[in-house]
Amino acid sequence: MEPGALLNSLLSQAPAVVALVGKRIYPLVAPQGTPRPYCCYQLINRGPEAGSSKTCQLGDVARVQLSLFADTYEQLAVLTSAFRTVLDYAEPEPGVSLEIDNQQDHHDPQAACLFRSLDYLVELP
């Protein structure tokens, strides 16, 4: 199971998220000229869960980062609330769980927009 695709699937099926960004959820980078708001996601890392060994495999833990792009800070706050409502502590299937690990604000002066990164730990079987 690809962790980024899992988050994309959950978000694409959430009415509150779809109402805000439509289908504008992209892996790595949005197409040039994509209207804001939108979201990009990327896999930061993935490895065996602590305590795994050859004889006792506990699954993987992945870190997936979402970047939410908006024109205003207020819009960013609304996006964050909708995304976190769907993802925070979600258990979309047996043995799979999500946990928010970090949230950070950013500014891109070249793009003249604000963005916020949300890092999630995804436990996989």
C-alpha cells in the first residue's frame, strides 16, 4: 500500500475537503497555473516499525507530508481544519492508522502564496 495514495483516497472522498479543493490533490507538485487552494503530498520516508526484526515483522511506519496552498491565512486555517478532521487518528482499514506529527506554516514569496505542511505518521501492516 502506498501511503501517499492512501491519504489522497481518504481526502478525495471527504465532502468537506472536496468542497474546498475539488480534485486538486497532487503527488509531489501541482501543474503550473493550478488555482489555489490545492494540496500536494509526498512520501518523506518509510521504514520498518521500531522493534521489527527478521523473526518479528511489525510492519512499516511512513511519514507523509501534505502541503496546503492558499491565498490567505484564513483560507489556510479552513483547509487545515477540513484535512485534519479527515486524517487525524484515522484508521481506514485494519492495521493501518494515521497520526499527525507536525504542522508548520510557510510562505513562498515567488509564488505569492501561503502554505502549511502537515506531517503524518502512517502505520502499515
